[in-house]
Amino acid sequence: MSRSAESEAGFTLLEMVCVIAIVAMLAAVLMPNLSRGTSRPRLEGYAIETAALLKSDRTAAMVRQTAVTARIDAPARLFRAGASDRALQVADDVEVAAMLPARCNERPAGGTITFFATGMSCGGTIILSRLGASYEVRVNWLTGGIEIAPRGKQ
């Protein structure tokens, strides 16, 4: 075999570096376009944050000995605390549904959950869903207790 035939077998280091650089540039361009949707852990985080917001309102109602009302705007995916200026905005790719009472303490409730000085509430359920994963944030009307329960396949 001649020397020139031996030198053409395989790839040179320069060729390999060029191919790796091209692949890296393509990855850098395509990576931002991959799904940036809400992950299951982040969905669970939204449920935990929602429950924490509601628990702080319940605690404030009992400490202040007065009713505290949290506002739930499911279409806008926005929850506002009644005892503070805290608010939680859920990502656009998360579906939010709220099952809230029509009336609370003989008054129209609208999109609210009210906690009373005794710790009781008018109750309600908030459902956060994305891609088959769902979490329910439940407010017990009798005890005012708040729990998170997974729904569907996890």
C-alpha cells in the first residue's frame, strides 16, 4: 500500500472538530424551541403554592377573628390572598378549574373562598391540570382544612 493511500483512511482531527462545532451550533439553535411547558413537579408546585396561600388566609381569619376572602379567577389562572397582597399567577399552559359555592354565609360568593374566625369556610375545590396530570386543592367547608390530592394518572 502506498503512503498516500494510508493518509486518506479515516478522518482528520480538523474534520472531527468541524463536525462537532456544526452539531453544537444546531443544538444551540434548536434547544430553545423544545417544549418549555410546565412539568409535573412544577404543576405540583403550583398546587402547593395555592394551598399555602389559602392556609395563610385561614390562619389570618382565625388570628384576626374576622372573615378573610381569597379571590379565585380560574379563567385568568390568578389567585389572590384576602389577608395580604400575595397573588399567584399560574402558567398559561396549565388548565385551571374551580368548583366554588354560589353563596356563602347568605351572600353571593362569586369566585371566592371565604374563611371565618372559627376556621370554617364555605369550601371549594381548585383543579390544576396539564397533559394528563392533575392536582386538586380542596378546602373543606366544615373544618376549613386544606388538602392537595393528585387526580388521574400520575
